[in-house]
Amino acid sequence: MSSPSPRRAQFSADPRSRRSDGGRSRSPRGRSRGPQNRPAPVQAAPPEVLWTAPESGMPSFAELGLPEPVVRALAERGFAEPFPIQAATLPDTLAGRDLLGRGQTGSGKTLAFGLALLSRLAGGRARARQPRGLVLVPTRELAQQVDDALAPFAKALGLTTAVVVGGLSFHRQAAELQRGVDLLVATPGRLTDHTNQRTCDLSQVAITALDEADRMSDMGFLPQVRAILNLTPPDGQRLLFSATLDGEVGALVRQYLTDPVTRSVASATAQVATMDHHVLLTDTADKPRIVTEIAAREGRTILFARTKHGVDRLVKVLRREGVAAGALHGGKAQNARNRAIAAFKEGNTPVLVATDVAARGIHIDDVSLVVHVDPPADPKDYLHRAGRTARAGDAGTVVTLVTPAERRDVERLMRLAGVRAPQTEVVSGDPGLARITGARRPSGVPIVEPPKPAPAPRGGGRRSRGAGGRARRSGSRSGAGRRGATAA
């Protein structure tokens, strides 16, 4: 186990904290904050350590040092033992170290950083508008699912959580922050709105986790991320999880993390053992029919299209052919996106058609097939799309449909992604297509859209004003243990 960093004071009131030294005291309130006040940053990222399970076997959650209420809550939910990324990182994060974590999508990293945050916060109480822990994520859907995954364990420790994302009521979020939040899960844009409006004060954030930092970089969020980190105490603990540590992400590490350890459970280009990849060579004219037959298969299926309009257009075609499909992209209102994910998760809509923007927010069990209807332009997008299947050790298949004009670009994409995929020529109705994807003829009976509820009449009486609280959500089962649930 790595030794604790000498730079931080223990801020967890839990007597089981792994810190043994007094550490450095928290910065006084009047002290200006920002990277200029942190110790001299390291000049290069630390060497990556590929973690392997000890010969004696995987340690238990209790042996990793988690508080007893958390261990009990994990057992109640059927989590038998940690995933490798959790076993690799929890000893260091519980000890107070800054950490860079890298695991493949579906490896269990949500609880790898989430259980550390909650355990370190145990025993304290948040003040109004001053969260004590912070998780930054790139998308609304991922924020919601991180919160769902952590809520049961926060409850076990008597801690509160909240989600701050765009597309939902700012005033309700402000009201919840006013009541005091121990762990805040947020997207950079909406959190910046709250800090600008002074409805959220980050001066008491003792531990911050950045999830999918590479995606935040791709989406142009890093300037906001830096501004947010500048508002947190300079001696706070920072955890960063990212698929890559180059470019802007590497600069972020050097600027804001102090003496970090790096933990990884697989190399950056390692191919998931339980994931099969296929390139299906199709004729341009026959491709729409092939997509429809694939979508008509049994089982949860995610289709990726390049644009919002492409998603909506494909969903209309599929529903007209009798395939229950839903759409997910950034052009839809947040409530519509939540409904689409809920219908997919519950099995009411077995097919989800999405864009890359939405890809990282889909952490749902039993997705057995991912289809690149439009091949991605970037190898990282390929890997993150593919990561929606074969999660938590389950098997899954990833298919890329390629027309003659796209073939050369896709071959280059596969090389850069480190993926080896056999190429198969297919046509609609082909037994080979059915063997690889489970494709079958659709029913041809159109799916009728449910009628929309009639709007309430205006002026019919005074509206009741709720307390602005958050509706209780059903807990997500992502993120830990050897079970059928997915790890975000």
C-alpha cells in the first residue's frame, strides 16, 4: 500500500480513516485559492502502474479499509468482492493520496472513486451552500447515474447527495444546495452558473473527483474545470479518472494534482476479452434494411448515429417497421432524455439510438449489442461507444457497418483504436448477418406513439409551490462487485 501523502490533514471524522499522520492543516478561509497556492506541481505524469490481483486472491471490501456501514450496504446489494480498479485505487484514495485512475469503460470506476469520497466524508456535516465533496462529469446522464450509484452508500453513512446539471430547474438546485449537501455531482457548465450566482460555495470541498476527464477535454470543458478547481481549497484531495493522460488532460494533472499515484488495470489499447468486434461490409442502398433487421433482434441494442437529425430519422424508420426504439441526443430536453434512458433500462424500449454526446451517460445492464450505424470519426469515440456493452465481465458484440466509401477510413480507425475485427460482407436477410447480430425480419406493424397528456388549463387556480426538493430516484446498480449489475 502506498504511504499517505504528508500534505493533507485528515478531514474524515471516521475513526477508521487510514491516515496516521496529522498532515497539513486546511487553508484558512481568508486565503486566496488557485493553483498558484499549491505546492510546486510535478513536471511529468507519474509512471503508470498496472495492477494485478495478489496471489492470495482479491481482497475484500473490508480489507480495503472501507467503513463498516459501507461494507454492510455492499453485501446487502449482493456485491461479493471488488473489481480490480476498486482494489487497485481504494487503499491510496482512502489514505488521502491524489490519484490518476484508468480502467476500461465498465470496469467499476464509479465506485472506485465514489466509495473513497463517501468514506472520507463520513462523520461530517455540510453547511448551507457549501458541499464537502465534488464529482465533475461531462454529461447530464452520467451525473444522474453516478448519483444513483452512490446514493445507497451515502445513505448508509448518513450523508446527502445532489445533482447539479443543465436542463433542470436552477432554483430547485439552489434550494437543495441551501439545505446543505455533502457530495455534489455536477457538470461544469451548470456548476459554474451556481458559483457565479453565489448559490454554491466550493471553499469547503475537501475532495474532488474528475470522471472522464478526457471527454471533458474533447467537449471543451477544461477551462471551466480549471476555474472550478481554483475555487476549491488548494490542499484538497483530487482524483482524476481518464482514458488518456496526454495533451490538456496531462497539463491538468501537472497543474492541480500533487504527488499523485497512477493506477491502471489494463493498458490503454487493451481489448476487452469478453467483447467481440465485427466490421460488416454493406452496400449503401441495402444498409437501411440491414439496420432495421439488426434492430429487430432480441435483447438490448444501442445504435449510434453521427447527428441528432440522423438519430431522429432512424428512430422514425424503425418505429414504422415495428421496432420499439427511442432517441437520445443533446437536442432533446433533459426530461425527454431521462424518459428515453428509463424506458431502455426497464426494457419497454429495447433499442436506443444515440449520438456520441450521449454515449458516456449510458450505463445500463445487459446491453448485448452496440452498432455503429455511422462509423465514428475518432478512435476514442469508437472505444467509448463500444464500452456500452461487455460491462462488468459480461459478453457483448460491437458491429460497425461500413459502405465501400468508408472502408479505408474505418480500417485506419480500427488500427488507431487497437481493435482487431474480422470483415464480413453481408446483405439483408443474410444468415451470416443473423449469426453475428441476431438480425431478423421486423414485424412491419408500426409502433403507435402514446398520446401526449393534455396541457393543464391556464388560469384555473393558484399553483402550489413545492419545496423545490429533488424527487427520489431509484438507485442505479452500477459500479461494484461481481454481479450482473453494470459498473459505471
